[in-house]
Amino acid sequence: MPTHSLQAFRMHAWVLGLALVGCDVSAPVPPPPPGFTASADGKGGTVSTVEVTLSASSVPPGATVMVGDDVLGTAPITAQVPFAPSIPVTFVLRGYQTTTLNAVPVNNSATVVATLNAGENDGSGATRTIHARGIGGGPIFDYHTTTARAVVSESCLVDRLAVTINGHHSFHSDLIVSLRSPAGSSYTLQRQRQRNPFRTHVVPRAAGRPGTGEWVLSIRDNLGSDSGRLNGFSMELGCR
């Protein structure tokens, strides 16, 4: 049986075991199978995930490593990430082309090495940095979308983009955080995950897109019982 199919079978079997235990309060809760983690979701349920040990390195070293919308750190790095049959790993390093490679897990581990190619802006000074500060924000509450806006007035074709969000919320898994570009492209920065979304997000998918105009940051509270506030956000764009 393929590794990913076996892992899926084990997970389904474990979840079924939890369901059966739920019918008998005197029965012990079965432990998760190897490679699984389980934790309370904070609202009376249980969150179960399969994790993979991912080792990522870049040539040259020092690239920012991302899986999906999450920044893992700087290459070389080893981190735990959610299981998928193929894990897209993105490497971002100033002066080099953004590179995405697929890591295929074997026995709950995966290794990926990215050889980065120098881009147009490899230290020649062809890029310039623009900072934009958002206005707006406000309370974040149940089933409501809170927005803030930032305007880039200078001519800009995005080479790199980092977005720093300031605020707080009592339950991060309620939130869907997205950014809309002046051209109408939407980038999901975080979708209902436990990690704190009020941090700096690198957005490699914006590279090569127009940056001039209005950017809109949106935070949607998609569940009940918790609240917070969006205090504002700022953007750092590398433009050419």
C-alpha cells in the first residue's frame, strides 16, 4: 500500500476509534498512531493531524522557507509540517528567483534542496524598497469582516512583498486573513489556523504583479464566541 494511503487508513481508523470511545465514557481514549498529533481545539473538540519532518535547504543558503502561507524560517531548516502526498515548498531570497519545489514524504519525513537562480535584481540596485502603511481596521467580531487599506502611489512591479499585521484576537482559528492587490488578485495569508496571524507574512505569489494602487487587508471572523481588534498593517515592497 502506498505510504500516503497507509497514513490515511491509520488516521481514519484512529478517528473511528475515538468515535467508538465517545459511545462509552468508561473506555480509555486510544493514543494516536505514529506520526499523528492530537490536541484540544479550545471549543470542546479534538484536532488531529499527521505531521511530516521536513528538511529544507537552499543553494546559496539563507532563503526564507515557506509551506503554503506559513513561513518556517531560514534555510537550512528542519520543521514539522502537516502531511500531504506532495508538499509545495517555496524558497525566497533577495536577488534570486522565487523557487517552489514539491517534497514527497517517505516514512513521515521529506527532504528538499533548492538551487536558486539569480534574478534580474541580483545586487545590481535595480530594485527599490517602498513602505506603505495601512489605515482603517477596528473591532473583529463574530461573522464580520474587518478591513484596512494601504495605497502605493509610486510605480511598482512587485519583486518581493512582506505584510506586517498588528492586532489581537482571543481565538486565532476563527480567522481568515487575506490581502487583495490593486489588480484584484487575492492572497490568503492564513485560514483558520491556531498560529497567531498578527505577524509578518511573506507573499511570494505577488512577485511580477503590479503594485501601484490600493491594497486591502481583510480579516474575517468565521466562528462565534471570540473577538479581537485589527490595529493596522504595513507593507514593505521591493519594486522594479
